[in-house]
Amino acid sequence: MPLRFIKTFILMLLLSDTAYAAGPNVREGRWQTIVRVQVGGITLPAPFKTEKCITTGDLVPNSVDAGSRCTIEDIDTAGNDVTWTVNCADVQGSLRGHGVITYAGDTLEGAMEMVARDTGGAVVSNSLYEMRGERKGDCD
């Protein structure tokens, strides 16, 4: 009986590693993300849309542009969830945020919280970016 338990346990470990290594349930392609922004608890009237080619190697939906003073770091995946941090800095202060999205094949949902600080480190504002996205087609 103990041998059967050990074999079952080993099989479960192997299967869980295989599932984890597979990554999130996401179809690569051109994705559109609609973002609603709240600053200080007030929702801005109009959401904005972004489009990006999402691949298994680049799963963060709203990446920073080249030449930006922002970096995306600490990208991690666990099941269908992708988490990251974003850091931006210039002469007026800094922004730091943490995001998480959950992929479900052709859709995603998630949020990113951002804190803006002045050059002395005092909090200037807190904002929340709520994201919903869907795959629109193949990448160009």
C-alpha cells in the first residue's frame, strides 16, 4: 500500500509540473485592451484602448514604448495569471505600480495599481487601471 501511495504522489507531481510549465491559457495574436482609469477614487469618463501583439514571450498587455522612462520588471506567471511591476522616473517624481491579469484563451481581465510620488517621496496620487481585453486576430 505505501508503494502505491508513493507512485501516485510522484505521478501527481509530474502532472502538476507539466501543467505549470505550459504557461497561461492565452492565444498569441493581436489583442485589444480596454482600460478604465480611477484616480483618487474618481473614474475618468472615457476608457482608452490599446492594441498589442501578445506572445508567450511577452504577456504584459500594455507595455512601455521605446524611449519611455518606464521599465516593466518582475514578470511572473502562475497558472493563467501574469503579474508584473512597472517603474517610471523623471525630474518631477516617480510612478510605481503592480499589475495582474488573468488570461482565458481569447480574453483577459485584470488591474494595475499605480502610486505617483514627488521628488521628496511624498505620495501625490493613487490610481487604478482596470483592464479587459480580447484577441482580435493574428499579429501583422
